[in-house]
Amino acid sequence: MKVRTRELWFYSAFALTVLRDFITNSIFFEISNKILLLIIVLYGFSMFYRRIDMKEIAICIYGLLTYFISKEVAFLFFAFVIVASRMIEKDKIILFWMKMQMGILALCIVLYPVFLMLGSPYAVSNVIDGRLRHYFFFSHPNNFGMSLALCVMAYIYVHYKRISYRKVNLILFLSAVFIYIFPNSRSAALILIIFMVFLFMMRNMLSLWKIGMRLIFPVSLIFSILFVWRILRGGISSENNFVSRFMGASAMLNIYPLNMFGHHIDQIGKLVNFQDNWIRLWGDVAYIRLFIAFGIVGGIFFLKSLSFTLYDYIKREEYLRVNLLAIVCIYGILEWSAFQIMISFPLIFIADSFEQKNKRRPVLRM
């Protein structure tokens, strides 16, 4: 009875987390902070029915601290989801997340062209950098593209043992084509193609694949840091979209120096002067924004948890999960959403490895 009650509280909170994220990223309306409070209370109730250790309490407290400082919910939800989902089967959580995302995205894909033909102001499309991009009710085409790409990967993960390898590739390829043509989110389409390559290597080049998986986290992290460092030193200047992501990250780091507990990044989306150029401040490079928003303490904890889970799954031969976490590592170079657990479902796996580490820790009965 306690197990079912705990899971009911958790899934209620998790469902509200997913819905809140969609509404926040949509063009419809702002959402009240009362919903955030309700989500935290529900996660708290789900923890009440089991034992909880001191480290988990500290993680939740730090999650709350990051929200009060940064006004961002990414670390807050990350902390509460990995703690509250303890002793709940992670594949069931991902299945639940996938079904919710499929329902939301299906409605967006079906209704968007209808609203577009009717001339509704909610059906937004724009030409950006010479590319026609459809928003599908999201605040930005990249948000829709990433949500759809991750939903497709979740579908592949859930059904991997029941569908043929040929069908897997067909689903991934057609999804990448759709994402490239309509929202024209090139990073999301590219991620699906990279996932196809990872699956091919996992099946046919396992030794090389293992080497690549061990390198993918440090290479992604070091690449992001070095690229920003070169820009700060005036070594790189370009107008292309890829470099502009790092220009924004460099400008953000210039305005908000690193500290222990993070900053409220209050100039997101605003024009700022950086190296005698006016640029719009976006924090796309997740490896950099993580440390700026949530501090050195939060950044180290998050990346240590991500890397531990990745290497732990390599040892345990959970190869499909390794592929998904590797995608998160790469996507972190391109999109801040890659490090947000309410969008980037592979981060739920961190809770699994977290449980393995905590089995012998002293616990408190709640």
C-alpha cells in the first residue's frame, strides 16, 4: 500500500513537471509559481513513504537554494526527481514520460497546420537566417525539435527489443527529416543521426564504440571550455550559428563570473555588448551555463553524477542507456535543455546509479 501511495505522489508530481515545462516553453500563457510549489510538495510526499539518507536531503536543499538564487528550475527538478524516484522502476518512469510527450507533441503536430490555415496568431512561423521555421506552438523551433527528437529516442529505448533494427533506423531517419524540414532544427536532426551511428557501432564495432563512449564526456566538456576560453581571449570571431552559441556563453561568463552557488541570469535574451559587438545573450552551451546558474558546487555535482552514471553503465553493459547518455553529453554542447531532466529523459538514469552508490549509506526513516 505504501509503495503504491508513494508512486501515486511521485507520478502526480512528475506529470505536473512535464506539463509545466510544456506550458513554460509554449506561446500560450505564463504559469503560476503556485504550480511549482505544488510540484515540490508532491515530490516531498512521495519521499515521506520511504527511508531517505542525509545526502539526499542535502541535494534537495541545494536544489531549493539554486532556485532561490538563479530563479531557474533545472537543478531543482533534477534534485527532486532523482531523489523522489528512488526505488521506482526507471523504465516505467520513462514510459510514462514518453506517453505524455507523445500526447502533447501529437496534438501540436495535428493542430498546428489547422491553426496555420485559419491564420491564428498562435500558429507562428518565421524566416530566421533565410530558413522557414515552424514553431508548432513552442516558443522556439529548437524547443519543439529537441522535444520531438528525445521523444523518438525514448520510443526506441522502450521498444528496442520488440522492433527490428531496420525499423529503428527508419523511424530515426524519417524523424530527422521531419525535424529538419519543418521546425528546421538542425541540431535536433543531427542528434538523431548521431544516435543512429551509435547504434550501428554498438552492434558492429563494439570495441571502438566502447573507446568512444569513454571519451565522449571529457571531450565534450573540454571542447566547450576551450572554445569559450579562446573566444574570451579574442581568438575566435564569427557570425555562423555554431560559433554564436559560444559567443553567447562567453558573454554570459564575462558578465556573471563563476562563484560557488550561482547567479540569477537576469539578462537572458537581451542585447549586450561583448568585445565591441552587440549580441543577444543566450545560454545555449549547457556545460557553461550550468556553472554560471548553479555555481561551482552544483556544476561539479551534476557533471560528476552524469559521468559516473555513464561509466557505471559501460561496466554493467547497459549499452543502450550508454548511447542515450552519450547523446546528452553531445547535446550539452549545443542546447541548455540537454541538462534539464524534464526534457532530457536519459538524466533519469542518474537516479538508478545514485541508488547503487547509496545502498550502504546511513538512512533516516521518514
